[in-house]
Amino acid sequence: MKKFIIGLFVMASVQYSSAQENKTSNIVPNYAKEEQEVIQLSKDKWQWMADKNVDKLTPLFDDKSVFVHMGGSWGKTQEINVIKSGGIHYKKADIHEVSVNIIGNTAILLNRITLLAVVGGNEVTNPFIVTEVYIKEKNKWILGSLSFTKVLTPNDAPH
């Protein structure tokens, strides 16, 4: 009986350590290396947007990239200027789900997020499905499109 209890304790300890290890790992399970690369790049992009780090974002955004928001759409220059000026401050993107499909040299990434942002001086929180399209050029992923689609919550539904 004593050996059985010790065995259970050891097994529980190993499972706990594995869970902790997976929780802190940057590796996304069940995705190929290239897909994991795009997922990590997307996570990094959200952090750079929160930090208003236009030095990292400028080379990531293709010169012909497009950005679709609730209030309009525009290109790279305006998006960089909006981030730099704080016109939209992407404070925090809580990522709930992520999927990525790679077709040739194009990666289509979908994130279901809750975005905390400051827009026009007002702090707002919105649930979105965000579509990100990345193109691989010279062994480097660049962003070609980022589109926000607001998800309806029960409070938003028509009565």
C-alpha cells in the first residue's frame, strides 16, 4: 500500500511539472514548426502594438498592407501613425483561441480575442475575431492584412 501511495504521488508530481512546463512554453502544441512561427509572430505583434513599438512593427507590415477596423480601413503609413500617436492604443489583447492555415507562402491566422484599447481617449473592451494574413518573402513572414470583426455578445443581440 505504501509503494502504491508513493507511486501515485510521483505520478501526480510528474503530471504537475509537465503541465507547468507546457503552460510557460512558447511552443504551441499540435502545430508544425512553421505554423508555430506565425503564431509566435502574431503574439509578438500584439505586444509590440501594446508597447507602441513602431520600430518593430514597421518592417513587419508590408508597404501594401491593409488594416480593417470598426471605424474604417487604411494602409501601413496610417496604421503606424495611429499607433505612434496613440490614436488607438492597443493596451492588451487577451487571446482565447488561435488557428493558422498555411497555403503556399501565405499564412492565414485567426485569433479570437478580447481587446482592451484606448480609442479617442476612451478605454474600450471589445470581443473580436481578428484575421491576419502573412506572406513569406525571403524566408521572413510579413503582415499583408489585419482585419477586426466584432463578435456579438448576448448584450449586443437585437431584442
